[in-house]
Amino acid sequence: MKAIIPVAGIGTRLQPLTNKVPKVLVNVAGKPMLFHLIDEIVKNGRIDTVVLIIGYLGNLIIESVNKEYKNSGVKFEFIEQKEMLGLGHAVYHAKDFVGAEPVIIILGDTVFEFNLNSFISNEYSAIGVKDVEDTQRFGIVEAEDGFIKRMIEKPAPGVTESKSAIAGLYFIKNGSKLFEAVEYLMKNNIRTKNEYQLTDALMKLVSDGEKMVTFEIENWFDCGKPETLINTNTYILHRDWNYDQDYPYDSCTFIEPVYVGEGCILENSTIGPNAAISNGAVIKNSIVRNSLISENAEIIDAELDGTAVGTGETVKGIHGNEVIADGQIVSY
């Protein structure tokens, strides 16, 4: 079975954190958000090939994935989406690798908790959903007698009573039918918000008689904004924390949960709670809590709370609820 992961986006809402690093390589609780997803795929063992649709800073994604998963037993293919013409257009790039096989599509900038084996064992094509209150922010699914009847992209108030939001996780029983539906959109120039949308292609499948069901996702974490990135980091640290961990930093105090990567220098500081410190970071005479510190960043004489610091950035002074990267400080 093949998996398609679109990762071509710029990550505008996370700038300047994504000025030098693609969004899916931003660390969450100690590893890039994309790796949380790939780890589940590798562990499952039923997916033999992952097709990553790359774009912005795609060379960094190729380098990082090949280095991390060279001995994983899973094959990785990288295809460049040269024009940002929508999610349907991105997925279409994997046509030659999938054919008529069943295929799973997972958005690379989201962290999920779900049973992957159950999802890809569905009798029918399936879309991952999660109930939400603010339905106007999402694609919404309406189902009848267990089968999807309609999908509405960011519906206006009163358009639907359904609260089932599309969570960015799709299982299609026959890849060829999906690609034919996207081709139909492109040949007839059917766009939504000037893009070829995956939702429109899926509705074409349903209209053509494809039986499609919903699959309830246990948890769904958006990493697309600074505040949700910080919240997701906190959740995963608490979920995965090993409370028997030792820290070889005698002059520091740690308030768990905390993640500390390799090659870090920590002196005279209080770290945590809910702090993730990536490889090679330096922290001296500081307090760091509820924050993400990227690789090789330096935090000196600072107090950080709710802060995301970019790769190689130097921070001095008091900061909170900010993204600090590429020489910029942006409040959120």
C-alpha cells in the first residue's frame, strides 16, 4: 500500500519560524512534526512506499527524511509540486506511483492519534473526521445511513447541522478513481477558491457512486499556528513523558515534562514545565517553560514562556507568546 503526504506548503502562519525551515520540519516534543506521522507508518508495516509532495524548501525535507529513515524498510519518493494549485493538484502528482492500489493520504502538518491499522482495513473508502464547534473553519461531512452524502468546505452558518470536520486523513480503495476525479476537475477547470480541491474530487467520487464512510479520529492536533504548535508540544510531552529520565546538568532545575536533545549546553537555568529543547541548543542563566527551542539556538539571560525559537537563533532578555526566528520577534 502507498501513502501520499503533501508537504509543499510555505507555513505562512508560522513565519518567521518557517523562513529557513519547512513547516513539517519544525520540532514538536523533540522531533519534526512530520516524523511523528512517518513513525506511525513505519511501525504499522503495511505501507511500503511513502510519496512526499514537496515544494518550499523541499531539499531539506528530502535530506532529513532520507537520513532518519534510511534503514526503515519503507521506500520514500519525492515529487515537486511546482505550482501551488490546491490539495487535489498536489495529490495528483503521485498518480504514477499509486495506480489502482488502495492509498492513504495524510496531511503532513498535523499530528494525529488514531488506529492506522483499523483505518486502512476499512471495507469502504473513508475520511477521518472529528467533531468541532467552529464548523466554519473546516470542511464538514454530512453522512446518511453510515455513508457520506455531502462535503462542504467551510460552510456558512445554517448551511449544515453536522459538526464532523475533515481531519486531513483519507483512505481511498482505488487510487485510479481518485486521480480520474482530479483529472475531471483540471480538464473542466473546476476550482474552489482558485484551487483544485481534494474535497471536490472526493465529492465527484461520491456522486459517481463510490461508497465512502467516516472514521472517527481520537485526537487531531493542528500545528499550523504558533499557539496550536505550543499546545500540541505540551500535549505530546505529557503523553510520552518518561518520568525516570535523568539530566546531566547539575546547575539546572527541571520541572517535568521536559525534552532535551543531544549535544545541548544547559547552565544555571530552570527548564520546564512543557519545554522541548532540540539538539545543540545552549541555555544559560535563563527560565524556559511552555516553549519550543530549535536546533543550535542560544538562550542567554532570558525568561521564555510560550515562545517558539527558530534554528540557530540567539535570544537575550524576557519574551513570551512570541515566535523568535530569522532575526525577528513576532507576537501571537
